[in-house]
Amino acid sequence: MFRNAAAISLHLVGLLQGKKAGASVTRHLHQTFTMAKQMQARRLKGLDYNPWVEYARLATEYDAVNLGQGFPDFAPPDFALEAFQHAVSGDLMLNQYTKAFGYPPLTKILASFFGKLLGHELDPLTNVLVTVGAYGALFTAFQALVDEGDEVIIIEPFFDCYEPMTLMAGGRPVFVSLKPSPTRDGELNSSSNWRLDPDELASKFTPHTKALVLNTPNNPLGKVFSQTELELVASLCQQHNVVCISDEVYQWLVFDGCQHISIASLPGMWERTLTIGSAGKTFSATGWKVGWVLGPDHLMKHLRTVHQNSIYHCPTQTQAAVAESFEKEQLCFGQPSSYFVQLPRAMQRSRDYMARSLQSVGLMPVLPQGSYFLITDISGFKSKMPDLPGAANEPYDRRFVKWMIKNKPVSSEGLRPLHPLLFCKG
Amino acid sequence: MLLAQKRLGSLVSSTKFLKTVNSSRLLEFSTSAAMSLKFKNTKRIEGLDKNVWIEFTKLAADPSVVNLGQGLPDISPPAYVKEELSKVAMVDNLNQYTRGFGHPSLVKALSCLYEKFYQKQINPNKEILVTVGAYGSLFNAIQGLIDEGDEVIIIVPFYDCYEPMVRMAGATPVFIPLRSKPVNGKRWSSSDWTLDPQELESKFNPKTKAIILNTPHNPFGKVYTKEELQVIADLCIKYDTLCISDEVYEWLVYTGNKHLRIATFPGMWERTVTIGSAGKTFSVTGWKLGWSIGPEHLIKHLQTVQQNTIYTCATPLQEALAQAFWIDIKRMDDPECYFNSLPRELEVKRDRMVHLLESVGLNPIVPDGGYFIIADVSSLDADLSDLKNEEPYDYKFVKWMTKNKKLSAIPVSAFCDSETKLQFEKLVRFCFIKKDSTLDAAEEIIKAWSRQKS
């Protein structure tokens, strides 16, 4: 409380000083902003707000336990840490530029590892591109393929960057929602319960549809799309000649015996799919910012053009660390000692623990089939505490999150841009 | 046949195609035509697929070639820089996301360092952005501030990415060449290459959004003087234009020269974004970290681009860079500070290159800064007749030299727009941030070459 009071009073003092200065402030402002020209490029219109920046700042300010932003608070596995240590103390030339489209040992291992999984032989030079995180992969894909006026189908709820990236490319996002079927009393809701309506999905495709963004396992729901669900998406993509941008960063984090399926492995999909992965999520090393795109050369060549005209190279040593990490994993793939077996097992226990904790305070979690997120229905709270502080049209879930950060020692992200009513039934 | 029928099935519903099938070949053509239209590149990257480095790197990849082409040090980074990264790699909690606009300890170090030069406080959170190399800063600046229909002035020769980045933003590059003054028996220097002030002014008009300045200059190594920068600053203010100042070689200036920052000129801070590079500062190009420094009202737009493109840069590399900076910030007047020791080391290599090039009749332009040296190859009169294509002379010369002399360089016309290529086609760029054994190998080749000629 004292901290809160202190922070607020400092803010007020700052304002008062500004007001006292009066005319000279105005003059100073005028002198500072002498450029008459519009500064911000039009492609950035409406894109300045970013929820992560806001909530991360709040969590730090209120010293909250941050369960909001998606990164582990545990270390990467030992073999990954060692791989990075080898990369930084090994060959001197790893301190210098590597190949623009990917450090060769990394593109080689990605091609061999994922070729098997996608059932398609991958050429490290033409079918693999290394990017600055999966975030960078998404940006590169949008810039390469989405033109002004193109429509991009985005499934709600979605990782927030899909919308601004579509807009920055001059595209038009077209939303379709996953919707939960009602559960019986006492039955725990599951992410598998959230589905797309096939007719509704089909209705979203128009001659202007350039791409559909698929995210499986889904952030924030944790839904793992089934074979049937993917076949539906696949058949519509083929029917309407649409590119599928498949964000599969959580591909190893699947629970309860669920199977992650890459849509690129379905018939007719390889030639129209970009499959995006992340070292950060794979090896619990988000700070390495290494991601990749896998796809057919006729699409990848456009991503390479964007890449060489935006950042050109990715850092060498982090790529070398990821390459060695994959090489280690390839040796024990599918075995109990594999990190890709151990991590989901550990995460499943955390998931179950979290679900029980939430239930114990009257919240209603949606049990995720994958990813390391869990969403929870707060409608029980809304009926008890309908008036939380916030801006006039601020959705309830955002107000709830801010209230929770300030009053309870746990932060969480508001579920953007899911329609708040979905969480405020009753 | 089955596959063709499947594709036909999907086409029929969307394009109301023919019901009868006469020839499966006709179908396949239509299928691939329909597919290829939708899978074509976006307009923003039309014509931007070519890249000079891809071509020449491949050429020089032959291990028997002495590579003085790409601007990549083969010298070791300083020991303490490598050590900081090794230390960081032992720390578990530096492997997760850090602050998107720049790791806190790094932006603090950058702010502390640059405040000394800008003689003003630099807000680490609002006036600094950390990017994926200086390349990333250029991209963020252009995407953040340049609109479709804008004009951007680019000085020729230019670091090759300026043109495609400006075009990708839908803007029009407007070129102005550096021109050499007559040398009259003196040693040819990068300072002999200047801009004509009237010609420069003629390039400015109400559509001019920005001018891209590069000092020290790649490829010439020109270090712009106070008077030259004042001309540019005056025009920026007169025409209300931004200045994107690429100063990646800021520490690499040789005796008798001083690096000046145009953002410190009156009226320039509020309209300039200044770009720096860890790769060039600490000889760690593979760390791919750069930064933009400028007023909040400009940097905030670069930050918006960042949060919609890559979001954040790698954490451990940023932390190691911050620690390396702190070591040198504390000893800026010490000759052992890398900002002082590297230019001293490179000046020796520069002078060695000048002698080597002169000894074989390659006429060098002595650079005042940077780590490249240009040579005029016309007096060599190399026999390039078996390279019959339409490429500029210097492209053919470099290919011939790489193949026949096992020495690689980069043609200067690669740094020119299509109109000015011919003006610079007798010039070739050599990189000299190379260890002594590499320069020894180059010397062997050049001595043998010179013996062959006499």
C-alpha cells in the first residue's frame, strides 16, 4: 500500500511541475516537435499498444508473482546449457557472421529432424530458414506473403501478434472463434471441448483469403487440434488455395497421451504450409530467440527475400547451441530420457496442481491438452465482485488481472482479445 | 492422374472450372498457374530477391582463396569480451526473455557511454533501442519512419541494404554520388571524395523524408568533416528532413581524423536516429546486436516496429555486451581501451595494404576510417575477355581475380544503383580487419602477381 501511495504521489508531483512551468513548457514542446511532417509510418497505425509491455511493467511494479508472460522460471536442461557453453568457448569464428539463412549445422539438423516428422525430405538450404524466434518467423511469413487487401483468417483466442502483423502487412484479419460446448455440472472443462464450427469456418473463406493462421497446441487455450479438425482446415485451405501459417512452437508440450500433428504432413498440405518452431519453447531457453520456418521452396524463397532485407543474419552462437541441443535429442528421441518426454511429463504435473489450486478458490480452469498455459473462467468472481476499477470500456478480464496484480501476489495476462462475455457467463 | 483429379476437385468449387477434362496436361498447367498466382511474392519485396553477398560469399568460400571480400574480422575479439560471454553462459537465469526494447544493463551502459559524446542525458528506456545488428536498426528506422511515396536520399556508393530497405517501405531512393577531386600527385585519400553542395540541395524537395548518412563510410572509409556535416545538417533543417546516421565504424578513425556525430549539431538531435553496432565495436559480428539512439518521438516508432517484428533480442549476448562495455567505459582514455587499441592496430594493417596494393599497380584510395580500402584496378589491364557477360568491369575483375589469383574482394559497383554503376566500375573493395597470416598470404599472392607482370 505504501509503495502504491508513493508511486502515485511521484506521478502527481511530476504533473504539478509541468503545470507550474506554464508558457515555457508550451514553448519547449513547440521547439522539441518542430518537425511538421508525419513521423510515424502509416503501416504502424494502431499498433503502438502491446499488452505484454503493459502487464510486464505492472507485475514488476507491484512485485507480483508473474504467471502471466509465457517463459519458464526454471533453467534450460543441462545439455542445452552445455551446448551454449560449448558455442561460446569453442571456435573463435562463431563470434562472426554465419550463413544468412541459417548456421549450417543447425539447418542440417532441423532438416533431418523435422523431415522425419513431416514425412517429407527437407533440404537445409531451400526448405529451412532460421529466424529471430518464432516471432521473427511469423513476421517474415506475413511480410513475404500478405499483401494490402489480403484477408488472413485468425482463430480466436490467438497469440496477440497475429493481428498487428496482419495489419502491418496491410492485410485484413478475419476472425473465427473456438467455442466451448457446455459441460455437465462438476465436470472439468477441457481445451478439447473448444471447437470450430465447420460451417462458420467455411464461411470465412473468400476470394481475398491469402492465409490462415493455425496455432497448435494453441496459446492461450492449450487446445491440441485433432486429426479430424486439421483435415477440415486442410480441405478448406486446398479448396480455396490458401496458405497455412502453422505456429507449432508448443509441439512437444502435449499431455494426457495427446498427439501433436503437423498439418504440413497431411496430403496436399506440404506445398501450401509454413511450419514455425521455436528453440525457446523446445529447450526452455526463450532468451536465445532462435526460431525457424520449414516449408516448400516456392514459398520459402519469398521469406528469404524478406529476411535478407530485414535482419539478414541471426546470431551465430545461439544457433550453434540449438544445433548441438537437437543433435543430443536426436540420439534419444522417443526414449524416456528424451527432454521431449520429460518436459511434458513435468508440465502435466504442474498443470494438474495449478488446476486444483484454482478450483479451490472457486475459479473454473479449462484443462489444456498442451502448451504451458491454462485459462480459467472467472465468472464466479464477476457475480461476487462486478465492479472492479478500470476504464469505461475496459473488458472485465483485464480489470480482473490488474486487480489481481495489485491485491493478490500473482499476475496473469488478461485474455485478449477473447470477448469478455465468454468468461462472464451467468 | 489421381493427384490431378484431386486438385481438379478443389478447383471446381472455387473457380467453377470446366466440367469435362480433355487433357490432364492442360489441367496441371492451370492448377500450377492458379497456385503460383497466390503464392507469388508480395509487392513490397518485388525485385528485392537478389543480394550481392550471397553471390560473392559463395565464390570466396573456396578455402584456397584468401578472402578479403566480406567485412568479417578473422581476428579474435578481445579476450575480456569472450570471457564475459563465457561467464554469462554459466548463469541459468539469463536464458529467458528480457526487456523487448533492450536488456536493462545494456541500455544503461549505452546511455552512460553515449552521454559523454552527446553532452546530454540519454534516457535508456525511451531514447535507445537494441536491435538485431545495425542492420536491424536500419530496418526498424526505415519501417518506422518512411512511408510509401516518401523520398529518401542515399549517397553513392552505399552499404547495399539501404536501397532495398527503402524500396520495401514503398519509398523512392534518390541517389547522389560522391565525386573525387583531382589528386595532382598527392596520395589519393577517401577525403578527396566529396558531395557537391548544390547537387545535394537539388535532391531535396517536399517529399524528402530522410537522408541516410554513413560515416565513417563503407566502402570508401571517408570520415565526414565538420563542414561537410554542416552542409547536410543545414539542408535537413531547411527541408525539415530526418537523418538516419549509420555510424557503425565510429571507433575506427585513423590519425588526423575525428569521428563527428551529426546528432550533436544544433537542431539535429530531434531529427536524427544514430545507429551503432556491437559487431563492429568489439569485432563480434556474429553477436548481431546493434542500437538506435535518438529522441523519444522518433525512437518510439522504431520500438513499435520492434514489438511487431522480433519483439526482443537474445538475452545472454546483450548481458555479455553490457559487461564488455562497462570494462571499456571505465578506461576511455587508456590506450588499452578497445576503442583506442583497435584503430591503432588497424591503422598498421591499413598502411600495409596501401603499400601492397601500390606495389602491384592497384591504385589505392587511402581510407581515413573503417576497415575497408578501395583500389582502382584500371591500370592493371587484366584480360577479362573470357567473361563475356554484361556485368560491370569490377564484377568481372573480382571473379577473374578470385579464380586466377585466389584473392577475393568485392566490386564497388555492388554498392551503387543501376544509374551510377559505370562511374565506379573500376573500383574494388578489400577488407583489412584480418589477422597477419591472412595479410601475409595476400602479400604472397600480390608479390607473385607483380613479378608476373614485370
